[in-house]
Amino acid sequence: MDVLQLDVSGRPQAWISTKEAATLYATDGIAWTLGDPFLVLRGGIQRVSGQQSRIELHPIVAVRGAIPSRAWRQVPALSNTKLFARDRHVCAYCGGQFHPDELTREHIVPTSRGGHDTWMNCITACRGCNGRKGNRTPEEARMSLMYLPYVPSLHEDMILRGRRILADQMEFLLASVPRSSRLHG
């Protein structure tokens, strides 16, 4: 299970391992936490007090220190896994819901015709519809889009990465996702 790392202002930064989170706790790198502890790590016995050291890991941690603001403005990296999740595994042309193995990254304006490999030019399509559209625009192929592409926000991107997300983490991330997002459905 991973921990959601935020900057001190509450912006998501990364998913980190429990080992990385424990290191932040041990080095006093945690500014604040959210959610109930989900894991307790136990260490050695202190010679003087006789007490065992322990660290309670929370699902969401904010780290101390300055964070480069450019990281917040970056467009999330495009991958098929995240694209298919954004589009809920639904073909933009026929509306069918498919297994990821039956889906393709479809370029609305084909790359061979100047289209770019970006969130705004890519949608999810089943193999049949992608083949039927071929190297044409949707208008030329007389195929209309059932939904429009969009660039996911940073909060949506953290969800789209396909990790096992704890309820506290999902609640935190969805609170900042626009109501219009397909992730709310």
C-alpha cells in the first residue's frame, strides 16, 4: 500500500512506499497528516526506557520544505493506462465498454496528418472503430465522438495512475476533482 505525499500546501506530489514514508517520519520530515493510521511499524527496544520504538503511518502525509512550483503546472504524462481510465474504458465512437486489451489510443487528428500525441488529441477507441476510422479525421470517416477529451488535473492524475487507493486518499483526491470529471461517475 502506498502513501499519498503532499507538499505543505496540500498539493499532491507523488505516491511513495511505506518505507519512504517511514524515513520521512523518522527524519522529522512530516509537516502534517490526514486519515487514520493504516500501518504501525515497530523498531528496536530503547536501552534506557525499555520501550519499543514505533511509527504509525497515515495514508496522506504532507512533507516539510519548499516545493518547486513548476511541478504543479506540468501537464500529466499521457499513457494508455491513464487514458483508458480517464475514458472509463469506453470507446469514444461506438460507446461500448471494453477490456484494456481490446482498446487503443486513438488520435482524433492522425499523427501522420499533423496531430499530436496529447491528452486533447487522444481518446479511447476499440480496435474495430480505430481500424474503421483509419488515417482520417472523425468527420471524414463520418464517425462522431460520444465524448470529448480533456487534460486531467493533478488530483485526477493521481487517481488515474491505477494504484490501490485507500478510502481516505480517494476522498481527499476527489474533493479537488471537478464535478464534471468522468472520475465521479
